Amino acid sequence: MIALEFPPINEILRWKDLFPTFNKIALIAVAAALIGTVVFLLAGRKDAKVAPKGVRNFAESIVEFIENGIIMQTMGRDGLGWTPFLLSLFSFIYLCNVPGIIPFLQMPATARMALPLFLSLLVWVVFIVTGFKHQGLAYIKNSLFPPGVPKALYLLVTPIEFISTFLVRPFSLTVRLFANMLAGHILLVTFALLSEALFQAEGNPALIPVGVLPLFMLIFLTGFEVLVAFLQAYIFTILTAVYIGGAAHPEH
Amino acid sequence: MLTAVVIRSGEVLQVRLVSAEEGKEVDLTECSFEPEASNPTECGPGPSPIIPEMKELAWGAGSFIVFALLMRFFLFPRLKKGMDSRYNSIREGHENAEATRTSARSEVAQYDAAVVAAKAEAAKVVDAARATLETERQAAITAANARIAAQREAAMAAADAARAAGRSQVESAVVDVVSSAVEIATGKRPDGSAVSRAVADAMSAGVR
């Protein structure tokens, strides 16, 4: 019989300060910004006249992915001015997600509440300001009283629209990113601990080979987390584009 | 000065740090640790993992804002400028290629039109030559026919003359033979003109 002692949630999420007020999450956030800056800086220094390759090709692929895969699909050509913001958002979130599978870091910065909350609130402010900028006070009217709805239904629709547009959006953005990355992190920890416990089952040597099973699962989930890291960054960015596009163009 | 108070209950060791001067227990909730490096039981439960920590919020927000501003004012414009210049040069190349293709097509059309005109001109010349040849051929045939008719006329006249001469000779020979035969038979020479007339009538009747 083997008993697996799973650590409390705080033990796998809280990190020692590297120096006062600066912990691993802060380190990952700073590193993400630095890496993003360096990548785009190096890409910008390459000769643009020749066919792009290496880091420039990589950076241009991301730009085209944001422009063609997100902005053109959700906001149209008018939304291309938002490329730098959405590009920053996507790159930063992805670079904060990926450390979850990088040895020694092994913690996505977005598995803590602070970063997703800040980014969601920022997006919330941005799309509301965009709505007022493009529509003026009519933004509130268009948001809360969608045209084409029978007037009697406004009693039902208006509170729902208010809650879903102005209250739930930042909350859902935050929780979606945070919970997905946290769940992935906990899964990796679970299978790592299970594998370790089985490999070290001194009382019952027959269990030692069984440790390979959770190890394989750990390897599979590590690969899966690469996909999740990209997917969550993409979902956050495309939802941001949808919200901004909807605020800028009420007909959408 | 702090005093460590260790309480053992079962297999769990609980550690408290108590200030010797004030006798107050030190709050360990801010205690942090490396999970793999130190014993987790040294720390208290800490804040809820759902509550955002200010230091993470501050560093995360600062990092993103700096990154986004750099991206907006420096990194993206530089990259995009390069992309646009390359796309423009590629588009320019495409447009030049398209113009060259259009010009080549126009030249090919002009060449085709010239070929068609030349073919038409050649056909006209060939037709004219053919008509001239036909006229000349007809004239030559007519002349040849005229020559043949004239030669035939002359040959027929010569044949008629020869035939008349031969008949005259035959006729005189017959007159001689008849006159001689009558003279032998009757002993008397017949009238020459009467014999000649009779022979001529007989020969004419025979020809008929």
C-alpha cells in the first residue's frame, strides 16, 4: 500500500522572494517582456528587403497571425491599428504561459491571479473607452438596448446585457486564463509526484515499474501544455479583439 | 530575540516562533519557500491562491505596460515598416511584370495582325498572278487553236488539191484506157470529149 501525500495548493503556487517584493512570477513576467522585446528588436534589425528568415521570419509570422488570423476575422481592416496592442497581449501571455513546462521555472505566471486579472481589467477599460470614443454615449444605449428587440423584452435583456458586457467579461477572461493554466500546472505536479512516489516505493518493489505509467502521462501532458499555452494566449487575444471590435462597430 | 516552540502531535511537528521580549507569536503567513528546497511544514497556509498578490500585480502590470509601449512606438513600427517596404517592392515587381506581360501581349497581337495582313497581301498577289496566268493561258490556247485551225485549213486545201490532181490523172488515164478499149473493140477511136464526159460522170457517180 502506498500513500501519496499531495502538498497543499499554496506549496505548489507560492514562491520564495528572490529579493523583497520580487518572486518567480514577477521574474517570469519581466522575462516575458524582455524576451518579447529582444525578439522583436532583433527581428527589426534584419534586412527587410531580403526574404525573411530566422528571428525576423518568426516575428513576421506572429504579426501576420495576429493580423490575418485574429484582426481580419473579428474586426476587419479597420482594426489593423490594434495590431501592436494585440501583438503585445498575445506575445506576453504566451511567454508567461510557456514557463509552465520549462525546467527549473516550471510555473506559468498566468497560473496566479495577478497577471490575468490585470490584463483582463486592462482589456475591459480599453474596450469601454473604445466604445465611448466611437459611439459616444450611444455606446451605453447600443450595448444595453440592442436594436430589433421587442420593447417589452428590454426588461429582461438590458440587465443581462449589462451583466454580460460590463461585469462578466473581465471576470470570465481572468478565470478562463488563470484556471486553465492553474489546472495544467496542478496536473503536471500530480503526475510528477505520483511518478516519484511509485519509483520510490521501497516497501513494495513491484510498484516501481508502474511508475512509468504516470511518467508517460506527465510527458504527454507536458506536450499538451505547449498547446494549451498557445491556445489560451490565442483565446484571450481573439476575445479581446472581439470585444474591441464590438465596441468600435455597434452593428457587429 | 525569537524562541522556537516545537509541538509534536503524532507525526506532525508544529513550529512557532515566539518573541522573547513581548511574548507575541510571529505571523508566518508571509513566509515563503521553495517547495523542493525546504520543508513545506515550516510555512503557514498563506493567502488564498485566488487572491492576487500586489507584488505580482505590480511587476506584471509594469512589465506588460513597458512591453506594450515599446511594441506600439518602437518595435512594431520598425518591423512593419520593413514588411511594408518588402511587400511594396514585391507588389511593384508584380506590377512591372504585369505591365511587361501586357506590353508583350500587345506586341504579340500587333505581330499577329501584321502576319494576317501579310498573309492577305500574299493571297491577293497570288490571286492576281493566278488570274494573269489564266488570262495568258487562255490567250495562248486561243492562239494555238487558231494556228492549229489555220494549219488544218492549209493541210485540207493541200489534200484537196492533191486529191483533185490525182483524180484528174486517174480520169485522163481512164479516158485513155477507155478510148483504147473502144478503139480495139470497134476499130474506131471514140470522141475524146464524149469519153471524158462519160468517165467524169461515172467517177462522180462512184464517189457518191
